[in-house]
Amino acid sequence: MRLTALVLALSPMVAFAAGSETPTPPQPTETTETCAEGLVWDLATKSCLTPEESTNDDSARLRDVRELAHAGQYAAALNILDSLQNPQAPLALTYYGFTHRMAGRVETGMDYYRAALVADPGNLLARSYMGQGHVASGNLVLAQAQLTQIRMRGGRGTWAETSLADAIATGHGATY
């Protein structure tokens, strides 16, 4: 019982530490400030490389995906996602969804969110982004359903909840 409570209490912090639910846009790094579009900053070699050549692990690659997607470099973000060791991981599927949705391929993005939720029904970030996609499409009923799921799954007070609630209230989702 205590272990369950501890895990639930730390869940938002783990997500925050992973950079998946931060309330602010990603800070620019060498990937967007130094490297040409389509290249990533390789942490080991301290140089710009293609995603396929990079020695970065999936965690570093996902940080680059988030940064590039926020910068509107959707093709580059998708190339990195395609180079992941585990492109079927729930966070990778979530970022595939986000990147496709932001690039205007809304249904493709929604398909990836659904896949992320099949892999991990407790993926609050996928639920938030999916809900924001529903807001953008004008379907507030489905957006509200995702907000309810986030809250039922312990997501009160997280970025996932507050960003989706704000999107429902304003009609505009977060861009990161």
C-alpha cells in the first residue's frame, strides 16, 4: 500500500524529470542552434551528425524530437523518431502523434496517440495531446473525455491536465 502511494506521488516528478510533461517549451540546444536542419548534436562526439550516425540514446533523441517539433522542424523530428532503438515505446508513439498532428496530419497523429494508449493506458501526455487535437478539431466532448481520464488516472495538477483544461477553455492547445 505504501509503495503504491509513493509511486503515485512520484509519478508527476518522474514525468517532469523525463522532460515529457514540462510546462515550458524546450530550451534550444546545439541541435537547433548549431546543427543544420536534419542533423542532431551528438553528445559523445560533440558534433552534428545524422540521426542514424548519432550515438545518442533514445532519451537524448526524444529530447531532440521535442525541441525540433517545438521549432516546427517536423520532418527532422520524424527522422529522429524513425532512428530510435524502440520506436514503439509509448513516449515515442506520443511524439509521433504530436509531430504528425502539428504538421497537419491530424488523423495520423490521432492514430499514434491511440497506439500510445494501447501500449500504456496511463500515458497522460498522449491523453492530453489527443484531447488538444480534439479541441483543434472542434470536438469538445472527446476532449473532455480525455481530461476526465487524465484526472481519473491521478493526473490532477500535472501539465497534462492543466494544458488540456486550458485548451478546452480557450479553444487553443499547447504547441509543445
